[in-house]
Amino acid sequence: MATKRLPADQRHEFLLGLARDVIREHGADALTLISLARHAGVTKPITYRHFGTREGLLVELYRQFEDEQTESMNADLVSASESVSETVAIVAASYVDCALSAGAELGWLTPALQTSPKLSTFWKECRARHLSRLGEILTPFTRVTLDLPTLLAMTGAADALSEAATSNAISREEAISTLAATISRLLENHADTQPAESSSRN
């Protein structure tokens, strides 16, 4: 493809796709704006103009993954019933399917976001935003707002099971069903214990 002739927005998406290929094939350490320019067959100023710095490129790559997962989950939730089991199943599937769609590059990219203060801050902001969205989706099925430890337990299980599915240690179906069961159990435990704890503080 003659990337130099592409409109700016199409070239931007094309470069992001190539960046994912580089990470998948060689790891995140191999991805720089110079190596991306070489793979794309463009001059270095073009990749610098699109992303500014390597940090900017990594941020855009992760934001792309995050947007894909959020959009997919939100679209599925629109048609969902008010059943807790259906909602939990959608959340679990969105986690696992996003990881499978992203492939190995997501596993390489995540540690790369811990390599500088700027990237670490970005990662924490993404995590906080994601936890907040998860709380919004699931809190209606409990009698009180989901607390941070419960949300972290859910996302921790999601990360571990998604990674196992990506590496073919377990199947997609096993990952989704186990994650859904884990989230459901955490919701039940939270609903059972939190009201009692709240009343004991009053």
C-alpha cells in the first residue's frame, strides 16, 4: 500500500495497525517511531508528525484497545435484558473476546505502559476509568455501590483468564464461563455482606 498517498486519517489508522504487527512479531521494545517508519515505508518525520513521541504512539495503541472493548460491550448491553446473569455474561465475554481479538500484542503493550511516569499515569487513568464503568454496569444488581476491592478482584480475574485464553492454556468458553461465575459470586458476596457492615457502622 502506498501510505504516502493515503489521506491523513487513513494513514494514521494504517500506522497503528502496523505498530500492532511490530509488537506482535517482535515485542513492544522493538517498536519505535523509526522502526514504524521503516515498516511503513515512509520517512521518519511522518511517524513523528502522527504520534509525536514513542510514548504518544503507545498511548494511542492502548486507547484503541480500550475503545474497542468499551464500544463492543456497550453495544451488547443495549440489547440486554435487566437480568444479572445476562449482563454478567456480556461483561465476561467482552473482556475475553477483546483480549483474543487483540492477540499477543496486548500482552506486550501493557507492561510497556509502566516504563515512564507519563505512561504509568496514563495507565492508572485508564484503569480507574474502566473500574468506574464496570461499577456503573454492575452496581444496579447490588444493594450498595460496589467497592474498589471487589472491582479489582473482578478485573484481576478477567486479566488472568483472558491471558490464559490468549495463550491457549484454556478455551474461550472456559475463560468466559469461569469469569462470569467469578463476577456473579463476587456480586453475591458483596450484596450479602455490605448491608450488614453498613448498618453496623450506624
